[in-house]
Amino acid sequence: MIVQCVDIYNIFNKEYLDENISGSVAKGNHYSVLEITFGAHGIFYRIVPDHGGLYAHSILVRAQDFKIISARFPTNWILNTVSKTASRLSPAKWTDNSLWDWSFWEDFGEDKPKALACFREELKTILAADKDYIATMITERKDYVSWRESMLPLLNEVL
Amino acid sequence: MATGKESTVKDMAAEIGLKTASLMRDTELYIDSFAARHRDAVNVGKFGAAVAGATLFPVASTISLGKYIILTSPSVQTGMKKVFNSSLKQAGVDSYSREDLSRYATEATTLVGSGISYAQFGKKIGGAARTTLNLAEKTVTRVKEVSPVTFQYEAGRLNSGIPVDAVKLRNPFKSSSGESALGKANLAQAEKMKVELELRQIFTKDGKLTEVGIAAAEPIMGVEYFHESSPVYKSLLGRGRIEDWHKCAIPMKTKLHVPGKEELFSGEVHVYKNLVTKEIFYDLDYKIKINKLDIHTSVNEFLNNISYTWRPKL
């Protein structure tokens, strides 16, 4: 699933901006959606930020600030309902707490090797769903050194 | 080409390194003095489960030292645990002071906290070391995209200068020379050299976040998706609605000063924030993760120039 950024919104200050403070997203850029969460605060896409690529943690961005370009769902996504107010479309392994010490994202946040390796593998499957947009994403990030350093080897594996 | 004996070599190397470090430390500091200070102790325990590394991350795992966490390898965990237990037995106590733990952390990570260090030690003990070295060199490239160093706060504790209470090492840093890290693993020397982080825009003097820092925070995980038994979930339950809490990241790019040089690094601060009340929760998992370090300084020099602040400057 590919989305394109149309607005920059600061969720804490609740204001629209011309540019993202941290450089994680930019208007016009295309992003591969890693998962979608539905909850009390709306719908969020998880994306790899421009500024750090895989060096940085993936971030959650508001769905309404992005336009859907490709609605192809990756083959590893499932619908997971967490509670009455929270669901997600996400790689199955990320939703299965029996695989993790705590939950996938908690283990990932603690840099547990199994979670880090799983993230990479599932990301490859996600990116493979929209191979035809990879060149566009690379071109848009020609000045993002960390993104290119960390993403290009992985994208190369996907292609 | 792998021989299948790498693990054994690494284990041996790790243990030798740790024993040496322990011996040096014991000689220099006298283990009896540890006992005298153990009023300020934290328990040694909670050794994290040693997860045999996936192919991609062959040397990374976790050791928890009370509240402090050092990322290192399963081999080091085993070695450290032995050294800790042995020293505790000698001292006749069941805990170490925080300072002692930091000493161990410094020594252990400097000595054997990386695949390269394993390889160097392995080389000295001969045999299949060459293979280990080759593997380690590959690892340098293969784990490049993950955090090499993480600074972490101790909950609720103020800091002076660099806001760190522990240093996590996970990457096999590449040493620029064959010089033993042992000679440089000297806390006194390290303390003389001050590392200054230009973090004033993000941190207040007491180590919390400035308004600028908070405004730059981006949600990375919803706590409602966490395991209900996890420490974070339990801590935040009852502090407003759980769905309002998110783990957030604040990207940062700054310079780390070592004498005569400046090293650029990028990283991010992790902190929990309530999206509705704007409350920041500093008491758990508040940390700086350095995502990328453009090392132009030799690794030993870099490590020895990190200074630790374990007590508040009153």
C-alpha cells in the first residue's frame, strides 16, 4: 500500500505546518504503509521516516494527511482486533504476542534480535507488494543520506 | 567460511576478557570496599534471556543490571554472570553499588562488547579465530542499520552534563588498531575526558524535555497494543485512558565532542506521552538511542571518552 503526503500536521500542537519539524515526512513524497491502526485517535499509517530510514524507528502518521496511491495490501497483513476501540491491519507476526516476550513493538523497541529480524523480513514482503513505486521513493529521497544508506540494500533485496 | 566452532571461541574469548577485567578491577579497587558501599546498592539480577542471535544480529542481546541495561552478546552475558556471581561470593554480599555496576559495564562492553573484540581476543587464543574475525567483519556491515549505542536515564534521577545513566552497546564497532582495549578501559581516564552533547534544545538542565523537544515528538507505538503484563502497560494503566498513551520518538542530530574532534551522530529520544493530557511519563524507558554514528575516531578512543554520570550533581 502506497500513500502520498498531502499535509503536515503536528499531533501535539494540533496545527498544520508547511514542513515537518523533524524531517520525517515531506509533502508529495510517497510512503509504503507498514501497517494501519484504527483507534480512539483515528486512523494511523506506520511509515519509515525520511530523515532516518531504517536507522530511525518507524512512525505513526494520521491517515487523513495522506492520499492513497496504491491500495494493494501486502500478503502478510491480517486484521487484528485488540479491543473494542483498537484494531489494525498488520503483518500477522507483529500481532501474535505468543511469538514475543511482550509484544512485537515492545520487543522491537528493546532491540531484541528476533524482533529486529522479523521487522526486516516483513518489511520486505510489504515493499514487494508495490515494487513499481520503489524507484519513485528512491528518487524522492536522493538527499536523505540515512534513508538511502539503510533502505537501499533492503530495497535491492526486494527487487 | 564458518567452522561451527565460532561460538566456542567467542565464549572463551568473552570469558577470558571478563576474567581479566575482573582481576584488574579487583586488584585496583579491592572487592571488600564494594561491600562497604552496598547501602547504595541495586540488586544484581534480572539477567535478560540470552537470545541466540538471528543471522542478521549475531552478537546482540540484553543484560539487565537492575534498572540498567547493557546490550551485548549471550556469550558476554554468561561470562559476566559468572564474574558477578564469583565476586559477590567473595565479597559476601548479594548486591553491588551502582558505581560498581557501571565499572563492570564499562569494562565488559569495552573489552568484549563486540564481535570485533571477540575476534581480537579469539585471535590471541589462536585456532579458529581467523574465521571468527571474518564473521565479525561481516557483522559490521550487516547490522549497520541498527542502533549502536543507547543512553538511558534512570527513572526519576537528575543528571548533570550528559544525561546518561547507562550505555548500551550492540554493534560490533570496528577497532582501528590492534591495540588492546584493556589498556584503555580505565574509568579514571575516561572520567577525565568530558563528552559534551549539544542537546540543550531538546533537554532541560534536569534532563527532561523542553517544549521544543516535546513538539518534535512523533508517535511510534500505541501503548494499547502492548502486552497487558508489560511494565509500561501496567505503569500507565490508571494514568488516564490507556489508548491516549503513545511511545514517541524525537529525532535528533548533534555532535559529540572528543578531544580535538567532533563526531556527528543522529539518534532519537524515546519517551511516553499522553496525546490528550500532554503528560510526559519519564519514569520508564526514557532514553536516547543513537541510530547512526559516523565514527572517524578509533572505537577505543570513542568509548573511553564517554563519561558516565551516575549520581545527580547536587
